[in-house]
Amino acid sequence: MSGFQERLKSARQRLGLTQEALAEELNVTKASVSAWENGREKPGFRLLPKLRVVLDVSLDDLICGLDADRELPAE
């Protein structure tokens, strides 16, 4: 299973965005995007909705690695 940083990088690359282009879309620095993708930092909670829109990916998939069509396991 891939972690958040791998899912983020994969989603960005799938759209053909550079770290700099994603940073511009989110109004953050390229260094911030790099830190997220290298696991040194995580994006702030307030950025998650914009990440979802820009990357065209569900937050379930981006954060938890769950496809939107899959159900959570029963507890």
C-alpha cells in the first residue's frame, strides 16, 4: 500500500503537473509540495479541499488510499 506522499505525487504526475505548477494552484511554495511528497511535512487541513479539486481525486483515496467505490471494512 502506498502512503500519502506517493498518492499525492502520483495524482500530480497523472495530470502532468510539476511541483511548481501544483504549488501555484494551491498558493504555496514548491518547497512545500516537495516536503509533502518526501514525507517531511503534510499539507494543512484547509488545503485538502483545494487539493481534491486541483488533483481531481477523492480525499478518501488521497488521504487513506481508498477508492471512492470501495466500502470500508466492517468494524
